[in-house]
Amino acid sequence: MTIAAKYENGIFRPLEEVQLEEGTRVEVSVPSRVMHSGLASVRDWPIFGIWSGREDIPDGVTYEDRLRRPRY
């Protein structure tokens, strides 16, 4: 069973009703992606801008359009 919860003031609070008997012991597993390094924006990621300066990729949309354009 997976239970969505929010951590507040030292307590995990379920975000929906849980069908467990009071006092039931559980294990909490936090995915590593939640325990991020504090990077608030994709712009803070080390890979951001790796294509900057490339004339063949002016922006993501143009690049994608070129890839999807049929080649007759």
C-alpha cells in the first residue's frame, strides 16, 4: 500500500483517509528525488544551457520542429 502524506512539524500526515488500525507500525520510504540538493529551478541544474551557442539549435521548440518535419 502506498499512502501520500505531508511532513509537518515532525509528523507525517496522510493526505487521504487511511484504512489502518490505530497504533499500526509502518515504514516510511522517501524517494531520493524528494531529497534533492536544494536546486530550486531547472536553470540551477548543471546541464542547463549545454547547447547554448549552437547555431543549429537556436531553441528547443525550433529544434523539435526540425526533428518532426517530414523529410520527402
